Amino acid sequence: MNKTDRAVYSVAHKISAKTRADRNGHRGAVVWLTGLSASGKSTLAMRGEQRLFEKGRQVYVLDGDNVRRGLSSDLGFLPQDRSENIRRIGEVAALFADAGVVVITAFISPYGADRALARKAAGDRYFEVYVKAPLELCEARDPKGLYRKARAGLIPDFTGVSAPYEPPEAPELVIDTGVQGEDESVQLLVSFIEKWICV
């Protein structure tokens, strides 16, 4: 039996989004951080999560490296693998939002079409945040040494070096970490999230 031989039916929950929001004190949301490697996505996501948690918010970070160890451990970094990775994350993040959680994702997610699918999965609970930084600054930071390896030809298909990155055309928020300091960037993210999730 293949996947087209069996019907799949949606199952309705008995708990409404409003009921979950009333209990949590906020709506669920997908806050999708996209940008080059070393632009600051993970730092902002983790610090933002901590700040929101301290304020009593139900919040969780899905980070690229962590997901690659589990949910997407079977995928490589070819374009089709990157697309499938983002498809999976988009669906999982939408489930988090359904459950009333604010999920912050930190993924390079280089292709606009893939981010559009994530937006479609979450609907009006999706908010795209472009963590902007010039390539030369990201290379100078290079905390994992990935750019150095990519320039040496040791990492093929590396975004920004040998693979493309498509910047968002109309993100809900731009945080320019080449201009704004870390504390200011975190505050921008937290303030933005709280503006949209408050009931």
C-alpha cells in the first residue's frame, strides 16, 4: 500500500485556539528567523526565548543544528534536502503554534519558496524576521569555522559562498545585526513578538 491508497482525515481538537490563548495569556505563533550563517539567528532566538520565558510566555526554540541531529538527521545539504528540512520544520512549527506555543525558529532557510511553504503551514500566525548581516561580517565572526572550510572547498553547497541565499522580500521585521548591538537586537525581537501575541 502506498500513500495514495489510504485516505487521510483531519481530526478536530476539542480545545479552541482562543481557549489555549486565554490559558497561556497569549496566542501561539511561528517567529521564523532567517539569515546567513553567523548572522546572529541562534543567539537572538535563545536569548529571546529566555526573556519571554521569564515573562511567563510559553515559548520554545527550534534551532537548525539541533533539528539536524534528530528530525532531519537523514538529510544532507543539497538543495532538495534543504527544502525538505524546511518543509518539515514549517509543519512542526505550525503544530507548536496550534498548541498555543510561541515557537522561534533559527534556520538559514535560504530559499524564498521554502519559507513561503512554512508561512502557508502556519497561516496568519507566521512572522518572518530577517536577521540581516553582510557576508563579510558573518565571515569575520565565523564561530564554527564554517566559512573558512567552505572557502577551502571542504564544505560544498555552503550558503553565501557556493550556494545562494535569497533575502526575504517582505519580512515582518528586519534586525540588522551589523548595525544593532546584541542587546538592542534581542529587545527588538521580544518587543515585536509581544506586540503580536498578546490577547
